[in-house]
Amino acid sequence: MKHFVLMAAAVAALIAGTTSCEKMGNKDNPYKSLELSTKSREFARAGNNFAFDFLDRVSAVGEGSFMVSPLSAQFLLGMMLNGARGATADEIAGVLGYGAGEVDAVNEYCQAMLKQLPGLDRKTRLAIADAFAVKGNFMYQASYREVIKKYYEAEIFDVSSGGGADQINKWCSARTNGMIPKIVDMISRKATVCLLNAMYFKSEWSVKFPVQNTKVEPFLTASGVAKWMSMMKNEHDFLYQDNDLFRAVRLPYGNGAFSMTVILPSDGKTLADVTAALDAESWEAFEQSMVTCQVDLWLPRFETRYHAGLNSMLSSMGMMSAFTEDADFSGISKGLCLDEVNQDTVIKVDEAGTEAAVVSHAGYAMAALPGELVVFHADRPFLYLITEKSSGTVLFAGRYTGEE
């Protein structure tokens, strides 16, 4: 059985800007929404169910900080789906939340996201890239090459030489603006092909954090130890929600097409309680229930690098055959099975760039009303999400605990 190596490199760096909330969607940078078909919107919703399941499962592994990109994983699995057949294809589609036999619609959805997301906001730089790395003497279906080039704009390159790992690492570094310079040390002899997705995100805050407001304050880590950290501070009108499970504030970028939502568990609740409660339906209800409040916001500077091995997670989500000799990837070549699926991420948060995202559950009574000053001090472990407004698509999601 030949082995099929899949890797994903996802990176996000958001740089705080100087525009104000009132300037969102102005004539120089008007707000834009995604133009998706009815079917693609259904896939976006299914993608968020995958995103929250993904977040919940990663959260269950360890207690430290992490970040993952559900969207990057969806692109990777979409390319994988095109090469799968039979039960293997059904399992991949099931993990993504799509119906069996809908690969054409999946491709149209991924193509729409690939083409439209980068152009939604002039203040946001969002780059998405895909690749198919092949050992030179490996025979694969020409039809597979054509479909991933058409819908995923995948670059095809040969890694048969001794510097194959260097080629992959250079590709990842170039596509992530140098933030992820290396994902592999070597290519094993049993590896034949490698699928790659890389994302780079950099955006300006709609409301900046004044540098002079940053003060050293204690942050209560997940282990209960107070850690002194540089805490960014701002007082402004933001969308906010407060319920029995969590408190959340949303910080927009640029023209408002993308935003960061930060979540703090309510008293007596944990981050695990929050992630377990979230799905696409509760996320939609949460977004609809947010209200504008004046918020006294604290958010720490932080940086997190994370590596996730996804084999066990994807198997537990339903991809049982893909990693075994029963795998059917004959749409690429006969005799293939998955060897490893990985994702590497990095996030930086400071006055010049911050990223955060949130998972939230709606349907709880609002505890804060417009006009009240809301104190939202993220001085203890929190969740964060980076999302696109019109579809609610989760680009990045993570947890910050003050510890690696």
C-alpha cells in the first residue's frame, strides 16, 4: 500500500489599524459580502458544524494555548475528496457534513471561497494557496490534476529530488509570508504525494488599541498561576453578548467583513463547557442576539505556535478507512492510503496586530443592555474566532490560556 501524505499550513497575523468604527464600509473601502449559491451557503453552514466539532476535539487535547484553521482543513479535505472513491469518499464527505456524491458542489463552494474571500476588504490581506507535490516517477490520474487546478488553483510540483522537503518548506514559507518556514524535516521513502493548503491573514483593526494604554497586568493562567503580561486596553462601542454560559465581545477589522470574537466563560463555567455547546445553529443565534454596548476591553499581547497531528481526530470523526489498506483513493492512483495529516499554525497579538476568535452559544437571556458600560477583561483563559461576516465562516479558532 502506497502512502499519501497530507499537510496543512495555516497562519494568521492581524495588524491593528487606525480607522474608526464609524468609517467601516466607507466609499473608499465599502463593505462586501460573499455571493454564494443556495447550495454553497448550505455548505458554509455545514462547514461551521465541522469547525466547532474540530475546535471541541482540539480543546480536549491538553490544557495549553492553541490555534487551528477549520477553513484550511476544509480546503485540504475538499481536495482529498476529489481523489477518494466509494466508502472512503462517503466518510470524508460525512466528516465535512456534506452529502455523498456532492463533490461537484463542494468544488464550486471551495472555488467561490477561494476567489471571493481575499477581495472582501481592502484593509485585509488574505491569501489562500493549494499545492500537489508529487514524486517524479509516481503515476497518477491526469483528471485529478486538472480538477484541483481548476477549482483549487493548486500548484503542481515535483519533489523527487533529495531536496523535496526543502521545496515543500519553501512553498509554505512563501505562501505564509515567512511565518511558517518549515513543516517537514524529510520526506519518507514510503510517501508518494503530498497535498498542501496554506492561508495568510493580515488585517487592520477598525478601532485601534492605543499603545499608551497598554499596561502590565496579572493574567490568571489555566493552572491558576498569575502571570504578568502586557494588557492592551480600549474603551469603545462593540457588539457584545452576555449569557449563562459565556460573555463575548466582537472586534471588527477594516470594513467589517472580518471580525474577531473573544469569549470568556461565565462564573462556574469552563472553556470546555463553551466549546461543547457550540454548533452552526447556536453560532447563528448568537450572532443575531449581539447588541452594541460600550465596553471597557482588556486583551493581552500574545503569540502562539501550534502543531496538530490530525490522524486520530479525523478517524474518530468518521474517516475510518482512509488511513488503512481499505482506503480507496483511486481517483488519484490505485493503492493509496493516508499516512499523516497535520496542521501548523501561528498567531501574533499586539497593538500592531492581534487575532482572536470566539465560539458562542445563543438563546440565553441578555444580561447587559445598550448604554451600560460593560467591563470585559480577558485576564484569564479565553477562546477566540476569526470569522467572515456574511456567511459566518470560521477561518481560525483557538484558545489562549497563558501557557503553551
